[in-house]
Amino acid sequence: MSTADARAAPAEVGEMTPLTAEPKPQSEKVRQAAIILTPFTVFFFVSLSIIFFYPSASFFVISFNLFVLLAIVLLRMYSSASQKYGLQPFWPYQRLSALSFCAFCVAVMISVYACLHYTEAAFQYESRRVYRNVSPTQKPTAFVDASIIEFSASTFVNRGQAVGFKNHDVYCVAPVQDHNGGEVNFFAAGKNCCQSRVAITCDAVGDDAARTGMVMLADTWPASLDHELFEEAAKMAAADYGFEVAERPIFVTWVNDADTVIDGFHSRAVTYFVVWNLVYGIICCIVAYALSGRVHDDLKRLRRK
């Protein structure tokens, strides 16, 4: 048989060579985008849900975050299966699951702080009752469900009877009274804004036109941690100045306008959310750049298997 015939003749079945073409690797940009966007997306939505929807929609927040955590676990399980059965994922799912889990944990930690200090406080003040034209001689038991108390025009903070109780921080109180005197049922209070017995400067205490008290809610954290210490300061003031104190006095933050303070809580929550997401986005970019070489090596190793 001629050389031309040999070239034209088809190869025998037993002589066929198996295909060895490797799958095309994903581009470097796709891999880096995955490393940046996957953990950042987890961080963004977890922090968004906790900061802005808890506690007003607590069931949704808990369910959503459990779903996110389950998705990360499934991603990790798929990564393990890929290694065990020799699958070739488009990018290393093991790294993505680890980065996503880190993003989830960091988002929960920073969001809980923002929730406790900003959004939960705003929610509590907005969801409880507002009392107006309240006399400071009224019994505090009538205002157990109060979030904001607007006092009568004759009410003032007696700055001359202020006391500071030191326990790491200085817990400052001053009686809220009118000219009738009598038992003290309300105290303007604050931390680290007075000396031992003079010069209280907490919030709007120095403004004679202010008449509004935002109740320090004893059943919410972190205000509950401070409540007993404010009670100690109130007892000190009563002993020093000779007035009587109600069994369960109400401690308030003395302000000009409660709505402005609540808006401030919301504004700080938004700022906190934006800043942390920008920071975490930058961290994701740095991590993606640092891991890009390792991801490329992992893909080459997987394709050789």
C-alpha cells in the first residue's frame, strides 16, 4: 500500500488515541471577581439584615442568616466532594467557602454592635409610648411603658444637687423637679459628664428651655448594665441633699428634641453600615490579589488530576 493510501486509511479502533485536551481555565478576572464578590455579597446582605431589620423583623433576619450559613456549608461540602471525586470546579470552592464564612462571622459581630447601640435604641423609642405635659411629682409607676417624657413648663433640672458616682466611669444624676419640691421621681442622667458633686453637663441639662427626657430603658442592653449604678448615684444624691427618692425612679437623657436624637441613631447606623462595607470591600480586593497566584496554581493542579 502506498504512502498516500496509508495516510488516507482510517485508523483501527484499537489504535485510537484518547482525547487529552484539557478544559480551558477560567480567566484571571473571573477568578478574582469571584473571590471579591462572593464574600463581599455575604458581608453586605448579612450586615444589611441585622443593622436595619432587627429587631423589627427579627424572624426574617434570623431565617435569612440561617439560610446564608446553610449555603456556605453546602459550598464547603461541594468543595470536599470535588476533591474526593476528582471534579474540576471553575474556581476553588474551598477558598470561597472559607472566605464567605469569615465574611459571615465578621458581619454578624460588627452588625450586632450597631444594632445594640443604634437601631435597637431607635426601635425601642419609636415603638413605646410618649407622654406629654408630665409633672415631675407624678409617680414613676405610671410611666413604666414610656420611651419619651415631655415634662410640664415648670419643670427644671436641679443642677445644684447633682452627684457623680464613680465606678470606672462616672455615673451622673441630677433631680428633675418643679417648684413644689417633694419626693424625686425622675433624674436626668448621663455618664462621664460631671464631677463628684458639681458641674453636671450631660446632654441638654444646661439648657433651661429643654423639657424632654428620653427614658433610659432598664430592660434593654447596654442601658440595663448602667441602671443599678445610676440608682446608686441617686441614693448618694438623696443622702447628700436630704430629699427622698422614689423606690424605682426613672432616669432620662435630657434633650431638646427627641426626634432629632432618634434621627441621629438612624444616621449613625447608616454611616456605620456604609463605612464598614467600604472597608470590607477593600479587604476583599486585597485578599483576591494576594490569593490570585495560589488560585491559579490550584486550578493547574486540579486539571492535572
